[in-house]
Amino acid sequence: MTTEAAATTAPADIVVALAGNPNAGKTTVFNAITGAHQHVGNYPGVTVEKKEGGRRFDGVAIHVVDLPGTYSLTAYSLEEVVARNYVIEERPDVVIDVVDASNLERNLYLTTQFIELGVPVVVCLNMVDVAESRGRSIDTELLSELLGVPVVPAVASRAEGIEELLRVAVETAREGRVPQRQVRYGRELESHIVEIADLIVQAGGGTREVPARWMAIKLLEDDDEVRREVEEALEDGDNLLARVDRVRAHLESVIGDDAELALADRRYGFINGACAEAVSSSAETPVDWSERIDAVVTSRILGIPIFLLLMGGMFELVFRLGAPPMGWLETAFGWLGTYVSALLPDGPLQSLIVDGIIGGVGGVLVFVPQIMLLFLAISLLEDSGYMSRAAFVVDKLMHHIGLHGKSFIPMLIGFGCTVPAIMATRTLESRRDRLTTMLVTPLMSCGARLPVYVLLAGAFFAPQVAGKVIFSVYLLGVLLAIVMARVFRSTILRGPLTPFVMELPPYRMPTLKGTLLHMWERAWCYVKKAGTVILAASVIIWALLTYPQPPAGTDLAGEPEIAYTVAGRIGHILEPAIRPLGFDWKVGISLTAGLAAKEIVVSTLATTYSIGESEESGAPAVREALRQDPIFSPLVAYALMIFVLIYPPCIASMVVLWREAGSWKWLAFAVLYTIALAWLMSFIVYQGGRLLGFG
């Protein structure tokens, strides 16, 4: 049996939808199937991430769509609506439902809903090694017979079972093999399901894609999406819904319970019955290493110190290991600037290419090694399962500020990028929790700010302390997020704390392939931004820093020529507001440009300090120019790092915050409060440092 890689854009013979609970290993299965042949976008009309990939298997072109992780197909969250609508409207040839074998009973709940929908489905029984390590043995053939769908055991982290999974999925898709069993809900519930299904058929509803039985079950669950569809699409939909409401009310009076809860109980009864027959446990329960590790890393005494140690170690690693390759890139871009300067005559074109493009874009690209190392470390912490423990460790602290440990997960994601971090707040049940987390997540220092820290720390602090200085900035961001969350929950977002049970997925050994893929995906986004947004911004900033040029003989009162340009004038307008922070008009230009994207702070400094002031180009020249500028000192550099940490991260994150919050007022508040807080904290650092003699 042979497999080959295929581009994701190639026409597909079979479309596979990949579904599963969060933490079931769905992403690992997706990576094992598609490798690097994947791309990321959004589902139409929403900001839910859509991952797609391609693969050829025995001559069959397979297109894989990774659905959002969900616990069910009930339309409670945006992810559940997106997943369900994709399966119903796009009708993939087969659904692969990734199930955590060590947590079978809960994971199979989603499986029962695919069975009810009548779509061809294959259960990927992932992490069977974890289940076996806990003394659980699963008879997959018997489980398949009981569920009425194929079941394939796998250990996706080692790519075990993936070939068989693809073979069964292709076979199921070709044959259009639908589930052979249905969940039976007992005499009382079944009679009402049949009654409602008959009403739907009489009104012209019910198709192979959307069975009348499934619609009847959803109407008994009072599903808003299905009710809306019935009202709009079926004949006399209003009367049909009124009759359904009467049937549901009668049913609930008979069973003495909510219809939705009764249906869920029956599904779990079906699942428990299947597991009772197909799953056996050994008499002796083996040592659970997850519990032993958790006893240390989640303990009240050691939990937070371990978390801080890991975070501090991560930034030491990023700074120290990233320094040599960064130096190589600096040399390469410096050589490129010198080479191009020699080729082109002096003038605007040479300045545009050398100072604007090479200086601006190159000044950002030299930090790719640190960015890759940062995302490598974050990927290892996520894939191993430690990130959930970090959220658990701070759960008690988060309760004191009016949030859950679950809110800390989007905040941790914010170490990588603020955009997905804000989107991750959708998993929070309470709107107050979501808004509070959205407002404080930008205070977590994203990867785009790292180049600014590395540039300033490298220029003004010794190598042995630079990593610790950067870590202190990240730590300050965490502390400020906690303080501001407490302020918001005590004032504008006051309200009761929503109860929530936090899940701790089992520890897993991160795979080399999966970790490198995650690192590459995120680093490539950074490189693409350098080639698009930052390139365009660098050209615009170069123009603003170059024109208009002062007429010959103009007295600039000792100021450099760029003070006469558009950017120079903007900087001088801002200077009175930022002078108490130790900043001058040049810093004002960079901070203004950085509102578009934080990497642009570096490219703007590179362009500002390279035009007409240095024969060199690149980060070394910028660092040297900063050291020579009398306005700068280690104290000013640290105050600038604090300002960059706190003020709005980028336009993209602000647009996402506006969409997720559903109001431009919350966006305006977020922008204004972060700018005000950035000014206040930088003022305290700079003026306090001067009083203590650090100026």
C-alpha cells in the first residue's frame, strides 16, 4: 500500500471531514494524514479557523477538512454550528470522528450525533496506547458492531494506524456506507420522535442529507437553528412548530424531565452499554504517570514556581540560542545593503531599496530565528499537555480576580499571537468572562513584540542579563492582565462567576513532525507578514521619512533632515506627550507606525536611523545608532519595551476584538485604556528609575 503527498489545491476524489472533541488528538491525526500539505483560512462568514489539507492514497486524491473541535452537534457555540453546517451543507464523502480511547464514554457522545445524522462515519480510536497504559483493553471489532460504524485503533502521535484509517475511510466513502444502527430512546421518547418526524414529512421536510428523524430529535431538543430552518423552509412552518411545542410539553409532563436531558441520558445509556461490552479493565491499575507528574506541577506549593521557571527558561533559550543565527542574518542583510549600494547611484532609488526595503524588511527578518524558537517552545508546551496544567495552576488566582483558569488559556495563546488568542475566548460560557478576557489578552506579549525587545535588550543590556530583562517584560504583562481583569470584574463587568470544571488532558510526548509543523506554520505567517504588510509599511514609512526634503539653505537648527519630513513633523507633534517617558520624536514615529503591526517598530527605527546617518544597514547599525543617540539609555530602552508591551498590538487584533465583542465601543475602550496604561507604566518606570538614580 502506497501513499503520496498531494497539493491541497488538486481536485479531490474524496472529501473527508475530520471531527472530534478538543484534546482528542484531532490536530495530530490531521498532521499525520496531510503532512505539510495544508493551509489555513476561515469558514465563510465567521472568524472560525478552517484548516484543509491534501493527500493521495492508493491513487485516490483525498481532501481533508479539519472541523472545529466540538463536544456535540448541538448549536450552543459557534464552533458547533460551523461543524454541523459543514457536514449538512457540504456533505463530505466521509466523516472521520477522532475519539480519545482513554476517555471513551464522553468522546462517543459526538459519535452518536453523527450516527443520528446518517452520514458515513469512521471512528478513529486514537491514543489506544494511553488507554492500555491505564489498564483498559478495547475490543474494536465488537465496538464497531455495537455502534454500527467502522472503528480503527490508532496512535496518531507515532502515525500508527493512519494507513488503515485511510483505507477504511476511502472504502466507506466509495460505498456510501451509512451507520447500521440507531440510538433507541425508549418507548415514550421514540413514539414522540416518530410523531414529530411524520409531521415533518407531511410538511415536505426530511431528505437523505437531513433525515426527518434527526430533525425531530433536534426539535425535541428545542434547537434554535433547526426551528429557524423549519419556520422558513417548510409549508406552514409556524403551525408545525406550535404542534411540536405541544408534543414536547406533553412528553415532558409524562417523563417528568426536560426533553433534551432525557435524550442526552439515553445517548449516554447507549454509550455505556456499548463500552460495558467492548471495554475491559485489568484488575491491577497500572501506575498513572500523568497523576504522578500532576502531583508536582499542579501542586499549590510548586505549581507557580515551576510555571515561572519554564517561562523564564523559554525566554533564555530564545535569546541565547537565537543570537548566533540572528548574527548570520544581520551579516547577510548588511552585505546585501552594501552590494546594492555599490550597484546603484546615490539618489532616491538607492535610498528606497537600501534604507526602506532592505533596512526595513531585513530589520524584521533577522529576528526569524528567535520567532521560530519561541513558537517551538510554545508548541512543545501545548502538545505535551502542560498548557492546560498552567491554566489549572492559576485557576485559584484567577477566581480571586473574577475569572476561571480557563480564561488563562487564551491569555497563554497570546504569547504566540493576539488574534487567535482573542478568538479563543469563544470557549468561555459567560459574556462577562469573554469580554474581560478579550480586554486583557492584548497585555500578554505576542511574538511580534519580541523583535523590539531583542533589539533594545541587545543594544543596552549585557548578553547574560538580556534574556532576564525580556522575561521581566513578559511577566509584567501577565501581572498587568491579572490586575486589569480584577478592575474590570469589579467595575464595568461586575457579575457572578459562572461554574466550570476544567479538563486536564493526558500528557503526551510531542512528535518531532507535529512540533516542527506548528513552528513552521506560525513562523511562516511572520515571514509572509514581512513580505507583505511590513514591506508595504516600510516603503510608506521611507517615503514619509524622506519627503518633503528641505530646500537648499534651510536652517534646521541642528536637527537632522528627516525632521523636515512628514514623519518628522508627526513625531514632533507627539513629542510633548511622550517626552515625560524619556522618548523623543523619533520614537514617536516608530510607536505610531507600530499601531499597524509591532514588527514595524523595528523596521521604522531601522529606516529612521539609517537614512543619511550611517553607511551601514541592518540591525547592528540600528543598535549602534541607538547607543549613540543621547536620548537613549538602558532606562529609556526598558520604558520603551514596557510601552510596546501594553499599547494596542496591531490592527488585525483590534479588528478581531471588534468582531468578537460585537461593538465598536468595546474596541474604542480597549484602544484608549491600553494607550493610557502604556503611558502610565512607562512614566512610572522612567521617572521612578531617574529618582532611584538609574537615569
